[in-house]
Amino acid sequence: MSNARAGRLTAAAVRHFVAIAGLLAFACYVAIYTRPDARLPLRSDGYSYYVYLPSWLLYRDVTLEALARDWYGGTYPSFTAIVRWAGTGHWVNPHPIGTAILMTPGFAAGHALTRWSNLPPDGFSLYYQHAAGLAGLAYFLAGLAVLRRTLTRHFSHAVVLATLVTITWGTNLFHYGVFDSTFSHVYSFFLICVFVELTERWWTAPTLACTWGLGVTAALIGLARHANAIFLMILPLYGVTAWSDLRSRTVQLWQRRTSVAMMTGVAIIGVLPQLAMYRQATGSWLVFPYGGLDVGFTFRSPHLMGVLFSTQKGVFFWSPVLLLAVAGMALAREWARHLIVPAAIVLAIDTYLIASWTDWQFGGSYGHRGFTDAFGLIAVFLAAFFAWTAEHPRRVRVVAGGTAFAVALSLVQMVQYWQGILPIANTTWTQYRALFLRFP
């Protein structure tokens, strides 16, 4: 095959990548939820992220009280982690409202279909369930589309295609776009992809729409998962590559103080509903929403090796292709260098927070879901590594072969997880070896 023809095919594959991924994702979604033993999409954390919508829009209640009374006799099931706050007796959901806000169009579609089919308009019947599940799938694809747009401006089509394939199927991203799509992770993935895209635009050709977009996106990032507010540091640190840049960056931000103030104001207005809910439920505007649960941070004893390398959700153990992104941070050139400092700081803090959480495995999951949110940022350095590899033809085959093996292994293990072969947590080395590539 000629180089020209290969180039055209690669460009076409990049152009149609999101559509192809969407078809595969939908086929897997159907296969998962048509199994006789299939669980409902709204389960575990996904339920808690979603429950605001039926409470707000069907019960006309922001306190979560009416839904608890009508469905559960006044007490939410323990799996929801929704508890009554000591001192006030009001319900507090530790999972914030951002995911529910983004799910709203899907909820509206599910409600319309429910009304049309005369099923119970209760917020949890068939169409509501799958509207929520497919909403997550849609945001997964939207995140890929934004990421593709960002990468295509700075890398060749071959590098972009390799990056999209690797980040989608060499990690647990596809899993959270399909199997656990009601969880917050693909929503955060989408938002962080958007934030990176808008950050570049704001620093190169700022517009009023871009400023407002950054404010709205910043609010939603914090509302989807409070700890993800650390990703907002990408904006002021974008383009900083040395200590000497900090002073000039401060001057630049001051010169744009009107835009910064507008962006900040939009973000603050965006988070006010969440703060008002905390105030109503607890009496305080700012609270630790997990305060009613026996969890928290153990900053003096983080499980760093566990979250990075162990069989118990180690991110590099279950997604070894991400080691290439680490190398990419050292090899990044040109545009990707603008993100090295903010990415290094944000990802270091994020890793420390994840490792310091009481349940540092983050419960049941395929791989470590605590890092899934950041894949839109990490993908930049994966692309940087592939771009560096492309400059050394002798290394291309080695990297391509190793990456293909890692992606294939991730896919096999994902299917094992879907079939209940792999444990959802606490996987030991003995268990992993015994179950390696094993199917019924």
C-alpha cells in the first residue's frame, strides 16, 4: 500500500473514529443489558448521582425526602450512601449534582418515552434506566470528539488515531462509557476534555463565548466531583514551563482581569445551587459531604504503591499503556509542552488524594476509576510519546507491538470483569494468576 493511500485511510479512520466507537459501544451496551442476569444501569454510585432528577423533576422536592418516603419507607438503602445529617436530620447525598445536571436531557427523553408508552412515570422504570445509561455513553463519545479535535490540531492523523484507540480501549474508559455509564467518570472525562480545549482557545484567541464556556465548564467540573476542582489549575498554569514564567503569567492574568472576573463569577453562580443544598441540609454552606459516613482522607499514610502498581486497582498494572504517557511528559515538544507543568502538578495532587482516601480502591471497579476522569489530559502526553516514536522508525514496530498487546489484554480483562470472572475489588496476585485470560 502506498504512503498516500495509507495516509488517506488513516485520516478517514480519525474522522470516523467517534462514530465507529459509538457503534461498538452501543452494541456492547445492548449485549450487556439483554443478558438474563443483567443488572439495571442505575446502580451503586450511579443511582446516587442520578437520584436528584426524579426528586427534583417528578417529586418537586430538593430535599430528597419525598422520594425516600415513597420508595423506601423513609430511609434510603445503604448502597446509596445517602444519610441523614447529624444535628439536622436532613438527607445529604455525598455525590454532588453535576452529573445529574448533565443527565437532564436524557432524563427528559426517558420521561417522554415513558409517558408515550404508559409505563409508570416514577423515574426508575425502563426508559428512565436506559436514558441514564445511554446519556453516559453519549458523553463518553462527546469527550472523544472534543479530544480528537484538540489532538488533530497538533499531531499527525496516525498519532491521533493511535492515541484515541489506546486511551479508549487500553484503559477502563470504554468500560465507564458502557458498563458503568451512570457513574460520574465519563462525564468528568468529557468536562476535562472541554476545559483543556477551551483553555488553549482562551490563551490564543480569547472570546466572550470562550470565557463564559470556561466558567460554566469549571462549575460543572467541581459539581461532577468536588475533588476535580484541582483541574482548574490548568488554566492559569497553561504555557508555564519554568519558574521565570510565573511572573509574566501573573501579569497576563491581571491584564485579562475582566475576563477572569467574569469567568470566576459564572463559576461561582454555577455552584451556588449545590452550596444552597448543603446549607439547607446541614446548616453550613461548605461541608464535607461524606461526613455522615465512616470514610475520609488519611494524608499521613497514602497507599501510593497500591493505587499505582498493585493488583488491587493499580492504575499502571491494569492500564500499562499509561506508562507511555508518563514517558510522553518527558518527551513532549511544541504545543504539548504548554501542559507539562499544569498536568504534573494536577496529576500529582490527584494521585495523592486518591491514595489518601480511606477506600483507596474506590470500591468495585474495572481498573482504578479514580484516574478515568483525567484521561482527556493524560491523552495529550500519550500522543506526545507516539509522536516521538514516529520520528524513530526503528522503534515504531516495538512500540506498536507492545501497545497492541496491552490494548488487547485490557479488552480481554474488561470482558472478564463484565462476566464476573475478575473480582470487583481486592484482587490478589494469586487470584490474578489463576484467572489470567480464563473464561468459562
